[in-house]
Amino acid sequence: MASVTNASGMEFEVFLSFRGPDTRDHFTSCLYSQMVEKGIRVFKDNEELRVGRKIGGNLLQALDNTQIYIPIFSKGFASSPWCLREVAHMVDCTSKSDGKKEILPIFFDVEPDDVKLKTELYRNALSMHKNKYGPDEVKRWEVALIEVPTRVGWKLEGKGYGELIKLIVQELLHKLKGKDRPLPDYLVEMDDLVQIEKPLDANSNDHVRFLIIHGIGGIGKSTLASIIFNRSRSKFNCSSYLDDVPCQGLLDVRKKLLSDTLGSTSIIGILDTNDGIDRIRRGLSNKKVLVVVDNVDEKRQLENLAGRHDWFGFGSRIIITIRDKSTILDKDNQMPPSNYLAYPMKEMPMVQAIRLFSKHAFRSDTPPRDCYNFLERVVSSIGRLPLTLEVVGSLFANTVRSEWDETLEDLKQVPHKHVRNTLMINYMWRSSGYSPRSVIDVLLLMSLMKIDEFNRFWMHDEIRDLGRKKRAVRALSLGISHDLIPEELAYLPMLRFLGGERLNFVGDFKNLLHSLRWLSWRHCPHDFSATNLHLVNLVVLDLSSSDITHNWGGWRHIEMAKKLKILDLTCCNELTKTPDFLEFGKLEKLILAGCEQLSTIDSSIGKLKLLNTLNIEGCACLEGLPEEIGSLEYLSEIIMPCFGKSFKLPETLGDLKSLTKFEIQFHPGIYRLPYSIGMLNLTRLVLSNCKNLYELQILSGIGIIS
């Protein structure tokens, strides 16, 4: 099972402990399959494969990094020392977790009294273990067994396997809060929720329904969708919330939909959009699913993710949030068939709006008595959109009371329906003179930015769009394949960082990108058609995982980057030799790690007089280092490849006066070290598992590990 860590820091959500011969082939296998199908990350241990071994390694890590433990107590459970060890470790982990972990036992064909050692069933099994494992270890197992049945769990009690498994999985989905959508810290009740849950009718297994939540930016569409998702998802076979769809590639969003609903193995081998659609249809057509497609701004996005009702099973609900419902109207300007329901979001009632504003301005549901009338005037001025209330409320929280009247007068000058203009009033900080940390703190305090449960920066799309209107943008990261044209970049004259995957520059970029310092251009295309892409102030260039070769058309443009210090060509697997480095005189770090086809480093590397790091790790086809490397007086680090073909180290290696540490590990292709290595200022030489190295000069003053 892949190692994935969720928001709570847990690698697995559920750990199943069971004695294989008792339950594996029927109950446990069905339970495991249902949990995986619901998207629960579950570790299923097969104790039969571990007889006589101690808990350690991957299993110990799995136990430590699991949120819920489920021991399946059967008649033969206590006969397995491995199962007893696991239960004892579960008790240890939960006792130290401050309530973050719990044990939910299943009493399969035994009673809780059997597990509590009140009958002979488990007592007899434990007695047989004492001679082999000692009384102290067995006592530890006894204490754990007595402790576990005090927890709430499940009994078969005449239920069929299917009925019990359904109850267990439903309870797990409720407990695994990490599957819930994160909600704003300050939340007030929403009248919309009551009005929308009736037509949604999540308990019904009738036809598929599409619910369109539409309204202007900042009105709370995504928050409402998140609340519905959290309240309803346990009533469906599987669920998926697809965040901010326009900012992601459609193939990536499709993969998330499949992974959430059918498990991570369902996306293996998906290379194109057509295959993704086919798997959605085949995999979900017989399942009751809940899917939220958030922030749709093009009809094709919906068509490619939830295009037809027959893609999903009976009772499925597809919730779409969208600003303008006309985006998805048909050619006759009509809403699609009757199973499409449109719900227009309304502004909050005044009482709720004042309460939300107060939560941000005073960190309290109830404002001071003498402020209520004033707050009513403020809310009337800015409107009753949740985003505006949050941001402007945070502004008042960080404004001294003597300035409130003046701030209110400013707010009155802005029509409250112009959300972005209202937000601009809160955009009163200057980036110059602030450290990045202090600027982030200011943005957090002003509710212009948040840090989500995965420790990522997040901002509302309205605030993001506000930033995109400003020509002072310094950094732009695109998560989608995109053809960049000059007209787009002309709006970003101060851009210093540009990042993305599978980007392409198309057109004439004369007099553009003069401020660009860092270009992260992963998976850049082999063909290069841009003209006048003069990256004259570029310092960092990341071309990793690209299909470029040594004669790629883009090199002549990059040669103009006379200030380039870092060049990252990691995993450029079409690269058989490096480009000519003649024009890269300021380069300090050259990263060629993982270039599996690279066989030759161009002799022009000798012109890189400032180079201090050369990373050739993973270059299995590299035949050696060129003689010219000896002229690099600042080269202090060479990260060598492991394994590979015959590899030549030149005699000029001894001229590298700045090289103090040299490590070669697991490389059978190195047969001798050059005699000149004795001229190096080495303090540490590591030669690990170089089994074919037959000639080694012992050097005084060097710590050698061989």
C-alpha cells in the first residue's frame, strides 16, 4: 500500500489485526474491500507471514502512524502471539495519543467476557505462551486484552456480514474527520442549508440529480457545498470534492475523482483524458456517489468530469458551484433536463451578517452593545457577502477604534456590489521593507490569505483574481499545461518567479521578462518556437523531467542568461550529452541527477570557473568525468552515481583544491582511483561497496571508509 500522510499526520487511517485462518477468506476480506472502496486508507496485516518475528520496521511504523485500530477477535485470536503483540502495541499507542487514536474491537465469534479473560477460551491460550515468551511478556498481553473490551465496538449478534460491514464502514467515515472538508474558523448558520437539503434528498436512491449552486464570487458557494458534503457523504457509497477546478488540469482532476471514489489503483495507466472518462463511466455507473465540482467556469469542465447522468449510479448527487449559471446552459439557452436543479445563493440576512462580521472584528458572536448600530451601518455599506464581511471585519480588528469612522467613510465610497473594489480597501500593506515572514503574518491577520490543513497557502478565488489584476505580481505558478503568449506576460512586467509544468512559450517576447529571476519549467517541450526570449536576469533555471537534448532550440536563448547560477536538469532522460557551457560562466550549481541516458559531459564544463556543486547521481550511463574538470578551483562537491558502466576518474581530479569530501558508493564500474587523488585536500573519502576497485593509494590525513 502506498505511503500517504493525511492532514492529521497519520499514514494509515485504519489498522486491521486478525488471525488469518479464522476470518481472512470471508469477513476480513469483505471488510477490507469495502473500506478501500470508500477511500479509507487501511493496513491489513497478515500475521501468518510473521511467525516468530518481533514487531518492527514497516509494521511498527504502520501501527504508530494509524488513527483507528480494529482487532477482529475470533476464537483462535489469542493463539497467535503476533496478534497479541499487535493488541498490546495498540493499547500503548492509544494511551500516549491524547485521544487522537482509538481502538474499535470487533467480537466476531467470541464474547467480550472471553477477551476480558473471564472464561477459559483466551486464558488457556495465554498459558501455553508463557514457557516460550516469558511471564512478563504474557502479562503485558493480558493487561491489553482486559483493557480493549472496555471500548465501544461491534458484535456479529446474528447480523449478516454485509449488514455489519455496512455499519462499521459508516461509523468509520463519521470518525475519520480528515475526510471532511475544512470549514472556515468563523462560521454562522446558513439559511441556504435548510432550503437546499430537501431537494438534494441524500437518503433517496432515485435518479441522479445535479444541483447547480450559483451566485457572485464571495457569496459562500464553496462553503455551502463543503457543509453539505460533510453532512451527507456517509450516505453515499463514495464521495469526492474537486477543488477549484479551473486551476488544475482536467486529467489531474479526473484522477482525483477516481482515486477518491475507486481507490488509488484505479488511476494506474491513465495517460489521456479519454481513458479517464471511460474509467469514470465504468467504475461509477453502479455506485451511489456524491461529487462536488467546485468553481466551474467553462462548460467543458463539467462535461469532462460529470458529463451525463448515466455515468453514475441511482441516488448519486453531483453538486456544481458556479458564478454564472449561463455557463452551462444548452444551445437554446435552457437548463439541461429535469434532473438539473438550480439554486441561487442569496446575501446573508442582516442579523447573520452582523454576527459573521463580529466574529472577525471582535472574535466574538456578539459585538459590544454600543457598537451594534455602527456595525449595521458598516454591513449596509459593504454588503452581506461572507468574503467581504470576513476581510473587512479583519480590517477593523486591526484598526484602532478612533479610525473606524474614517474607514467607514472610505467604505461608503465603494458600491458594495463591487467586491474587488471593496477588498482593495483592505489591501493597504506595502511589500517593500517587510520580511517574508512578517508579510505572511499581516496577510493572515487581514484574512487575505490562509494556511490550510495540509500546511499550504490558500486564498479565495476573488482575492486571487484581485491579485491577477495588478501589474505588480512578482510570482506566478501555473498548475496546468498552458501556452504562454506575449500579451499575457506583458501584464506582468515585475514578474520574478514563473513556474509550471508543460508550459510553452509561443510568440515574440521582445522586451518582456526582464525582471524574471527564477524559471521553473518542468516537462518543457522538445520543440521550441518562441523568439526573443531574452532571460537576461535569470538566476535559477529548472528544466527537470523535460525531453530536451543537447541541441535543443532553447539553449541559444538561455545562453543570454549571463547571471545564471543554478541549472537543474534532473531526470532529463533524452539528454545523452550536456550542452555547450561556454556562455554559462556564472554557474554555481549543475544538477544532472537521474539523467539515465547521459553518457558524456561536454569538455566546456572547464569554463564554469565558479561551479561549486556537480550532481551526477543516478547517471548510470555516464562514462566518466572530463579532464577539464580539474580546472574548477571552487568545485567543493561532486555527488557521484551509484551503479553504472565503466567509469573513468581523470588524473586532473587532484587539481580540485576545494574538494574536501569525496564519496563513491555501490559503483562496480570504478576500477581504480587516480594517483592524483593524493593531491586533494580531502578530509573524508568514502568508498562503499565498490567491489571492483583494485587499486587504492593509502593517503595520510584522510579518513577512509571502504
